[in-house]
Amino acid sequence: MYSTLELYNKSLKLKREVEDTIGIVYTLHELGNLSKDQGDYRKAVELYKESLRVARERHDKSATAITLRKLGSVYRLYNSSKAVDSYSQSLSIAEDLKNEEQIATTYLNLGDVYCAQGNYPEVVDRYNKSLEKFEKLGFLKKIAETRRHLGDVYRAQGDYPTAVNSYKRCFDIRKEIGDRRGIAEIILILGKICQTQKEYKSAREKYLAALQIYEELQSPDKEIVMQRLDDLKNEIGEELFEKYRKETSTLNTLKLKEGLR
């Protein structure tokens, strides 16, 4: 029985023997992905750079752009300036090719790098550009993901009204596409915002709504919600927590799962 690494190395050898250059490019991607997942970033960069060289030699702009994004995904883990450079090169090629999906994805990637740097104006700019492209493409899952990212940025800056608006728009899309895990995630985040703003009763209701979904999905994430409820009880005291328990109806919790109030 061969390991995944051995299979990819065998595949790479065969592709080199038959001079399947595009096959070489994407097999090197898979090997780079394995190294990245194992935390061997130096090896991952080495493999992606070899893939980049082959892609450029065959004048394959699409493969070149994708490989530069792969490099950016490794560099962002330890060298943000190189990540920005790789993503920016990838974006330029994607724009030349008028590949709207790659453009949108690369803007999102750049936003993530700037977010890690705490450069919020650049983050918002890149996320909004990504959002505009995804909306034109009609990629609902990506639209929801980007709106969630924007919510995170506004929340980090303490702009809770704008953050809540972004999260609610994400919620609406996830409800539309039936992403129940994603719905629970947003309700949980909104619960935390309520707790931060000392809207404790609303926070408790949202935590319970998220918990119910996670339990129905048999998700281990329910443990996160249980911890949030414990933290809330510790913050406000058992007496007030119990008071809210009596005031919170099952009907309110069910309504919250269907649409945020």
C-alpha cells in the first residue's frame, strides 16, 4: 500500500517521462500542498517554485496565476510581504486573462494577508472588491464567506452596527443555500457581540439557537456554545442567568433560527 506522498512522486515521475508539463505543474501543486499541511514550508515553497518555473516555460498564464496564489498561501504563514507580492502578481495575470473567479479569490486572499497585519483600510478595500466580483458571478457561498470576513473586520475595529449588518447579510445567504452549520456560526458570533454590548438576554437566546442547530447536526462545535453559556453565566451571575432562562421561550429560539431579529 503506497502512501499519498509515494503516489504523487510516482505520478510526477511518469509525467516527466512523457513530458506532460501541465500534469507536472499540478502534481507539484499536490506535493506542495502535502508539505504545507505538514508544516514544511521551505519544501512547499521549493515545490511551488518548481511548478511556477514549468508553468512559465510553457507560457501557461492560468497555471502561473494559480501557482503564484499557492506560493502566496505559504508565504502568508510567515512572510506577509512575500505573500502580498505573490498574490499581486497572480492578480495581475488574472486581470489580463479576465478570469473573474481568480480575480475575486485573489482579492480575498490579499484581504486575509492585510487582515493579519491589522491594516484594516486595505482589508476592507480588498474584501469589497472580492465581494463585487463574487456578486457578479452569483457565487452565493463565496458572497456569504466574504460578508462574514467583512463582519469580522468591522467587529475587530469595534464598529458593531456595520459588523452586525454584514453578518446578517451573510446569514440570509446561508439560509438561502441551506448552510445550517454556517447559520449556527453566524448566530454564535452575533451572540458574542450581544454579550460584549451587555445585551445579555439576547446573547443567551442566540447561544441557545446556535446550540440547538449544532446538536441537530451532531457537531462537536456545540462544546464551544456550552462554554459561551458558562462564560455568560459567570459574567452576569446565576440569579440573572436563571431569570433570563425563565423569560426565554422555546418559540423565540425557534424564530431566531429562521430569521435574525
